[in-house]
Amino acid sequence: MNFSEQFMQNRVFIVTIICWFLAQFIKIAIAVVREKRFNFKWLVGTGGMPSSHCAGTTALATTLGLEYGFNTGIFAIGLGFAIVTMFDAQSARRAIGKQAETLNKMVEDIYFKKPIKEERLAELIGHTPIQVLTGAGLGIIFGYFLYIYL
């Protein structure tokens, strides 16, 4: 069996990617309903409800536990990766987004009447705790059921 055949039979990877896409699709659907329009940036942007990063990493940890056992080192690595990702999504990246929002307001105040065009910093970088928890929950639930039934 060649590399691509082996790779496409990796249930852990396939379930993780599917969960990430499902969370991203849900995020886009929520944004379309809320904004009543579609924005292409939602396909590749960060932030929003639910966190697809958290969904993907918790799906990874869940499927690693199901595949290799929840008492193994490989599960501990996956769980650690998920925890770091969730912490980063909720704290560090959220703080960066708040700083960007403040800087953008400062630039608007300073250059309000001048014809200088400043590029706005990305403000929706991080996630709120509820977005992280929702993404994590989706990753665990989708990861479990996809792994079992795929």
C-alpha cells in the first residue's frame, strides 16, 4: 500500500479534518444569518463562533484516545496540544484582537480628517470563552461519532 492510500485510511486525521470543516461551516452559517450577507474572509479568517481550532484539536485528542487508549502517551500529547490551543485561542489571541481594536480606534481618532489611508489591523483574532468551549464540545461530540461511524 502506498503513502497516499495509507494516509487516506488514517481515521484520526480524517475525523479531525472533518470536525474542523464542520465547525468552520457552522461558524460561516451563523455569520451569514447574523450579518445577512456572505463575506469571503470568513472562509479563512480567525475568530467567531464556534472555534474551529478548538473543534479540530479536541477531535484530534478524542480520536487519539479512541484509537490508542486514553491512558497512552499519544493521547496525552493530543490532549496537551488541545489545551494549549484552547488557552491560546481564548487568551493570547483574544488580547491581541483587543489591542488591534484599540489601535484601530486610535488611528481613526488621530487621522480622522486627514486623507491618510491606514491598513486596519485584524480585530477578530481570538475567541471568547464560550466560543472556545462550544468548539471544544463540537470537537469531542463530532470526533466521537465520526470515529465510531466512519
